[in-house]
Amino acid sequence: MGVELKAVMEEGKTILPACTLEGQIIGVYTDIQKMQLIMQQLKQQGYVHHVMDGQYRRLKVEEAFRFYMKMAGCPQSLEEMLELLGLKKLRKKKVTDLSLSQQQRIAFLRPYLYGGTFLTIEEPFHRMDTDTRMIIAGLIQQLAERGSIVLLLSNNLEDLLISTNDIFRIDSSGFHKMDFNEEQPTITEEEPVIKIEKIQTKKNDKTILFNPPEIDYIESLDGEILVNVAGVSYNCSLTLQELEKRLRAYGFYRCHRSYIVNLQKVREIITWTKNSYSLKLSVGEGTVVPLSRNKLSELKELVGIS
Amino acid sequence: MNISIKRIQAIFTKDYKEFSRNYAVSIMVFMPFVLALFYNKMGIHTIDSYFMTINLTLAMVTAFVQSCLIAEEKESNTLRSLMMSPASIADILIGKSSLVFAISAIVLAVTIYLLGYKPGNVLVLALALAVSILFYIALGTICGLFTKTVMEASVAALPVMGIFSFGPMVLGLSEKYPIAGIAEWLPSSQLILLAEGLEAAMPAKEIVVSFAVMIGWTIAAIIAASVLYKKRMTDD
């Protein structure tokens, strides 16, 4: 598998998705194995921050800050940096006496100070308290504003979403952008409404319930309503009007005075003559449902064809 | 290769702080003093006994501390980020080595004083010791790069001590076994020959030969250390 991935990455010379710009934060949602490979390949291109990288534990906090700042030739003052990472009160403590989250803040000085135009960060928010997450998210934002391309690697999607919406998943054929609906968060905030629609039918004195997507079409024949599922028809006590109302949300359409069709199963619009149309369904062989002339344009609009 | 004094300073300061607070390593600095006092009180005042202590100091302090400084970076998982930092290889190695050089120089000076050794020519001896320190620093670097923890590094320093500190003793066997004569070309043996020469007004030519041998060893060790360091950098 590793070999496959490598081939993909070599093809493009760089493994970055094509659309990377200066100052962009890119999330890559992937597993640990691929993460290692990506970091291995990217270390030539810029600073790579490993989540396992350690600390100089015997240094005091301010000594560690001074060391990293001197190494990078950082123009900011020690006070500013301590403030930025929220460690001002702990400056005289030894690194080893800090909490794990606070130690991670100090570790983040390295990508923050050493990072050039491109840097890679493994698991940016791995096992951190909320304060630290906020600080690190702020620093990543600053890096991007400075014009660096920041690549975040994680196998936790929620972590990546803290910093960016440009998230890619990766497989053997390369990078794929992941879609996030804007509404998605609002939906999850609301009380979830569970609504189950079952269509009740009868066959040989047995009551059978169908999920709407199972139904191919419904017809009205001699005053009886027949629900067609996989080539078999079942009696239903509801009227076509009631059914139409209940099933509209499931992609059903009243294509004819006495027919309701499941649009998801329509394969072909057959034009018999100028005024006569039928819908051919993808189920069975040659299951055809009539389509009224005056309904054609509405249907075309509904399914978005011309 | 660009060298930045600021970065070297930063590494020097950081390593000094870490070293002085790591008692398991820094305690070694006091061992030569104990040994020197011991010899002095016993009233042994021969060039051989002086240099027994000095060569032991070079292995126990110089090579050991240097290997521990590098192994510690590996043990605490900081070497990778240090290698990826803006500091060049030269910055990192010079920063660490200059700290070890300073420590070694001070320890050697105090040891020589405690031994009661008064060399015939202080300047030439100081120069010879400086070259020796560089050689042992390079050896320590190699030991540090081959090991993963401070624990392993302290074990790796043992063969250095065995070969280079005790090597000159083998010379005593050279009459019986001519092969032992090779030990004469060890830098530690050359250091002793040089010191003996300083007492007896040895011809300048032989001093130059001794220096040449020591410098040769030093350059070889420094090259080996930097090649190894570069290799490690691309490995992980």
C-alpha cells in the first residue's frame, strides 16, 4: 500500500493538492501509516512537526523560550512570546513540571519559529486542553497570515475542522477534497427529528410495510391502489392524493393522473409521439409508467434535465 | 556551510543548563580530581602516572560528556527537531563541542594542578592537550551517534577508555610481543612521548612528529563524526 501511495506522490513531484496557495491551511485526513509516509516525503520541503518530538525537560520555561527564539532569530521579545503562549506565570518553572498540554505549547514554538514558506504539522491538537487548542489554533492562523502553507495531518476530522475547511482525504489515487455542507453544523445542533414513513399494504390478508425507497411506482386501477415493489403489486388503502403528499419528500412524483413514480428509479424518458411519453424504470425489464404531456416540463425541471 | 555565532551561543547555553542539572553526567567531572589527589598523596610523581590520569580524564570527561550530550538529544526525541532547525550541522556540533571543550580544559587544568605536575613547556603542552581534546570530542560524537540513550552512551565510552587511556600501557609488552609496538602510534602514547620530550629537551623534529600524529588522528575522527552525523540526519 505504501508503495502505491508513493507512486501517486511522485507523479505529481510534490504531494500537495494542486490548489495550494500561499497562506493556505490544508487539512489531510488520513491514517497513521500514511501520515508517517507523508512526513517522510515532506521533510525536504520544510519543517515537519512530529507529535512525538520531545522537550529539553531540565530547562526552565523562559530558558526554553530563549533557546528557540535565539535559534530562529525571532525579533519578538520574550515577554510577547510568553504572553502569546499563555505561559507568563510559569516562566520560572522547569519544563518537566508543566502539564502535558503546556509542554505541547512549548513544543509548538518550533514549527512556529522554525517554519518557512511550507510546514507540516502532525496531529496539531492531539490530546490538548481547550485553552491550548485555542492558543495553537491562533498560532496556526498566524502562520498562514504570514504567508506559509500549513499542512495539518490528523486522523481526527474534528481536530482539522478547528483550523480549516480545506480538508482532503487521501487514497491510492491521490488527494480528494472533502465536502462540508454549510448547514451541517446547524443540523447537528437541532434536536434530531426521527421520522419514519412506512407505507402500509395488504397482500393475502397480511399487512406488509414498505420503506418508501423500496417502492417502484404506485398505480390506481379500477379504484384500487396498487403499490408495485420489485414486480409485485400490493393493495393499499390510502388514496393517490394522500400517498403523493406523504411520498413527495422521498422523491416520488405524480407523473400521471393515476400514477405516482419513484423518480430515483427512472432510467429513461421515452418519447412515443410528440404528445405521448413514458418513463422507463431501472427495475425489472421494461417496466414502463405513463407520463402526462403537461407534466413533462415540470418533471424535467424537478430532476434538473433539459 | 553558514555558521551563526548566535545559534552556537544558544546551543552552548542550553546544553550548559541541561548538563549542569543532569547530575548523572555532571558528577563525572569530579572523578579526575579524586584520582589526581590520590596519586599526589601517594607521592607518585612520574610522567607516566600524570598522563595515566590525564588520558583517563580525556576519555571519562571529554568523550563521555560529549557522547551523553548527543545521546540525550536522541533519548528525549529532540535531535530530529534540532537537525531540522535553522542551525546548520556546524552550528550544532560547534555549539556542543565548545561547551565540552571548555569543561575539559578547566577539568584538565585543575587535575594537572592537583597532580602537582609542572611541565617543562606549558605552552606546547597546552597546545597538545587542546588537540587531544578535539580528538576525544570527535570520538564522543561518534559514540553518541551510535547509541540511543545516555545509558548506552556511558557504556560506549568504555572501549574509548580501554583503547586510548590504557593503550600506552601495552607499550611495556612491546619487547616480548613486537606487535604491541603499534600502541606507540596512538594519540595518547604520542602525548606521553611529547611530554617526556619536553622534560628532556627533545629535538624539535620529534615534537613535530608527535603533533602530526595527533592532528592526523583528530582530523580523521572529525571527518568520521561529521560523515556519520550527516548520514543520521538523512536516515531519520
